[in-house]
Amino acid sequence: MLIAGFPAGPWGTNCYVAATGPGSECVVIDPGKDSAVGVADVVREHRLKPVAVLVTHGHVDHMWCVAPVAGAYDATAWIHPRDRHLLSDPLAGMSAETTQMLLGGDYQWAEPDDVRELSDAQALELAGMRFVVDHTPGHTEGSVTFRTPYPDQAEVSEVMFSGDLLFAGSIGRTDLPGGDHATMLRSLTTKVLPLADDIVVLPGHGEQTSIGRERATNPFLQDLIPT
């Protein structure tokens, strides 16, 4: 399995490209601001064909380039219905700081031509891979994670693209429009804590980690584990 990731844009948002291997179809996860060139570089280097763009949530730092990337490769965009409106109106989910940063720019957003909606526990068969969708609201109402089997290493059962739900040593903020801390904690309790320790976590920002590492060291998860 081929997974290429790189941070893009002023927020350092991780964009990922996943495929069964070189010369195959692929899936792009969270193409944020300034990520289109990086996606094109990965696609060219590994001779890939994007067929889908998966969006963990509708914040602009994760979906800025969804329409350009989907349009360039005639790919389908997938997003949860509770965040779909942010594809064309990302200001509705921005903080005051982000809005101020963008003032004066001539920015336009629109839905890609082909948008499909995600649901909890849905299994997507894309580019020869299987992605299980977990609806994990809290950071936004439509936040999701994607889990896919990782057959290349016996000690890793799955890879999870966690968006802004779970980071190495931290969790997503809940002070933006659509965020709710109690809902975030419920998502972590019901969707993260039951997972196997060997699952590798590829977050929306920062370094990769694992469920086992976060269960043992992440103070936000430790507070949720019954004693």
C-alpha cells in the first residue's frame, strides 16, 4: 500500500494520497490550501489516477482545494452532510482570526461537480481499497474519520485518517462554529477508545501516532478511560 502525506498551506494541514501501489487509482484525503501542487507531484511521481477526494470535515484548511483537485481529475468528493454546506460557504465555519486573515482576498468556493454524502459506519470501496467511515462530531458537526486495512505490516492492522479529531498528544479544538466539547468527548469515547492499539493514526496536523500510544499518553484520552 502506498500512502504519501505532506503538510500544505499556512495551517500546515496534512494532505494524504493513498493507493494500492504505483501505477494505480488513488484517493486524496483533505486537500487544503496550497495542496493541489503537492497532489499533482505525488500523482506524477507514482503514476496515479485520483478517483475520489475524501474530506474529514468542512473547515477551509482541509477543503480549500477539494473542488480544484476533484475537477482536475474528474474525481468524486465525499463529505458528511452536516458539513456539506461548508464546501461552498467555508466562512460559516471559520474563526474570527481566520476570517481576518482572508479579508481582502478574492476567494471563491464552490462544490465540485460530483459530491456524495458520507454516513456513519459506511464502507467505501474506492481505488481498490476499503475505507470505513466513523462519524465523529465535536470539532464540527460533520467530522468523520476514515479507517483502511494496512496489509503491508503484520504489526499494523489499520490506518486511520483522523482529521482534527485526534492528534499526537492532543485532540481537536471545539471553540469554532459547530464545535462542541461534550460531543467531542463522546466521539472519542465511542469511536476511538474501542479501537485496537496497533492502528496507525494519520492526523490532520502534526506527526503520525497510534491508538496505543495515545491511549497510554494522551491526557485527553486518559481522562476518559474508566479506572
